[in-house]
Amino acid sequence: MSDNMIDYSGDINDIEYIFSPATIRKKSLEIYNLTIADKTQFQIHLDKIDEVSKFVIDVTLSNYPKLNIPFHSRWNHFNVGNIDRVSELILQLEKQTPSQQTKAKLDLVVVSVLLDAGAGMRWRYLEQKSGKEYSRSEGLAVASFRLFLAGFFSADKKSPLRVDAERLLCISEKELADGLQVTEKNPIIGLQGRLKLLHNLGHALHNDVDLFGTESQRIGNMLDYFQEKSPSGKISATFILRTLQQGLGSIWPGRATINQVNIGDVWNYKALGEGIQALVPFHKLSQWLSYSLFEPLTEAGLSITQIDSLTGLAEYRNGGLILDSGLITLKNKEELEKVHLPSSDLIIEWRALTITFLDEIGKKVTEILGKKPSEFPLARVLEGGTWWAGRKMAEQMRKDKSPPLKINSDGTVF
């Protein structure tokens, strides 16, 4: 059993502690402080922070000249190539009730996010309707969108626009490969990992009747739960995240558990101590899911509060921004040529530094633009923002637009 498959003993407070976004910030800051003390594999160059923040602002104003920036979410990827696919979805849903429409949107966005780990540099998706080809995150967005519209995830042929537990459990590897257009010449990273995630999702939907219903379990039934739990119409971002962690926590590959509770995107970093103190959480996909639920839940009449309690996302575009810009540098440049596991100290350090610097860049960007944090939360800085700046910098640095570090991904982290 590896370090990241240990079952840690603890109580409910320990579980809540490790699931909290406040802990993500706390543990990331501890690794930042170790880096300042010259005890990690990175060096920090604080003199670069203004330059990087201004680069993010330039990218933001290029993307959104009027600063009418949506929240960072999966929804923005569906319209890649300046094609309004979301309107196509809305048109197909127009005969359904508002509640049914929201449930369909929740179904779509959750399954799309879960399929959205790195695809690799060779994979492409050809959209038949537009004749255009897409890769990476946008390719996976378009692929999952088209599969959803085709009823790929539905157990009811008369009601194709849904994601059902029954159907998820019986998707075969060949069906998923065909749906994503995977061939020997068009390989994707982590196909089996994605399939396992979909199967695990099917089991999770069956297992939590409070969240997903007692009959025809589907992701979208979360809407009923959220409405029931927020009679005032207000719901906090942390409650959305915690609900997703509760309902979907079992789907992630076994890495670490506390009293047999799967804690997901959490990694053992021995320099921070023993036991639970050594655990560093990121909850990247769970937070990405949370951000992506804001829009449909808002449309359903709920008001999302405490948005800035969630953190930035510790993924390779945001991480690429801080490494490619020179805000952090590797002490040993040879590490750039090696392939690293997500559980390695180097990747944990990189992701932790990303979390801390996203907060700092967010504050600088908001300040320079003359905005208040309440009107320009981190979720807008990310979308405006840091994710695109990371991609732009990758384009400038490497022809294949790849991340600065090579990661051995199983299709469920990055």
C-alpha cells in the first residue's frame, strides 16, 4: 500500500477539516513558507508578482474588454470556436419545465467536468456539426456536450437529455472510446480512468438517495436537495462544495481515506509532519464542479454566497502561469524533462504554490483594476484571467502548448 492509500484514523472534525477550502489555503501556505525557507524544490521570485498580475490583466481585457466576466466554469468551454452551443441546448430543452431544464444542465456540466482531465497532446475531437476540430479541455467539452445531446448518458431513449445512474454503470470502454473518437492514431490519456470515474459515479448516484433521489437517480436531482436546504433562497459556495464532496467523494480513485471515507484530491507530504497533518488537500475537480454549478443554480433562483471562500484551481494552466512566468523556478532544471506522478513532492509543491499565488495575483488584479473584492471575486479573475494567461504563456514557451512539467495523469487529477 502506497502512502497515498493509507487509511488515517480520525473523527468527523478531521474529515471536515480536510474537506474545507480553508485547509487548502492553510496547507498551501505552509508549503509556501517552506519554499521561502529554502526547503522545497522551488525558489520564489516575488519581484515578478506585479509583472505577472499585469500580464493577467492584459489577457483579461483582451478576453473581456468590458470586464463582464462570468464565473470560471465549464459553461464557458461549451461555446468554443464562437459557436453558441448552449443556445442549442436551451432550444432542445424549451418544452421542459424550468426545474427539468436546470436538472438537465446540472447533469451535463457535472459529467463534462468529470471527463475534463488532461487529454494529452495527440488527441483531437472532430465535431461533425461544425466540421471543426478541437483538442484538450475544449475538445473534451465539445465531445461531452455532443454525447449528452445524443442521449449517450441517458437510460431513457424518450428522454435523452439526462445522466442516469443506470446508464453510467453499463457504459463500456469501447462505447466511451468511440464517443470520444479514440483510436490508435488518436489516443487519449486516461481512458480507463475516465470510464472508472463514470462507473463510480453511477454507484454514487445509487448510494445517496437524499441527494440523488430514490427513483431514476440522476445528478440533476441535486437541485431538489439544494432548494430544500436553502429555504431563504441563499446557498453558500462552501455548502455546494461540501455537498459534492459528500455525494461524489466515493468516485475518486483510492488515494487516502480517513476512517474509510474517501477524501479525494488529497496528498501525503511528509515534510509537514505525521498523520493527518501531512495531508495536503486541493479538491481541484470538486471545486471546478462547484464553480460550474453556480450558473444553473442561479438561474433556478438560488443566490450563491461566500464565493471567495473557494480557492483557485491547482491545475496545470494556473500552475503553468506561475512557473513559466518565472514567479517560481525549479532548483534542478533536469526535473523539467522527467515525468512526475501527482503524488510526488514536486507536484504537490507546485500545486500548493499555485494556490497561494492565485490568491495574491487575484488581489493584485482586483486592486489594479480598481474593483472591490465583492464585485470581482477570484472566480472572475480565474476566468478572465489566470487560466487563459497560463495557456497563452504555454503557447509562447512551447510549440505543443504543453504544461511546463510532465505529469503521469490517470485522467482524474489534471
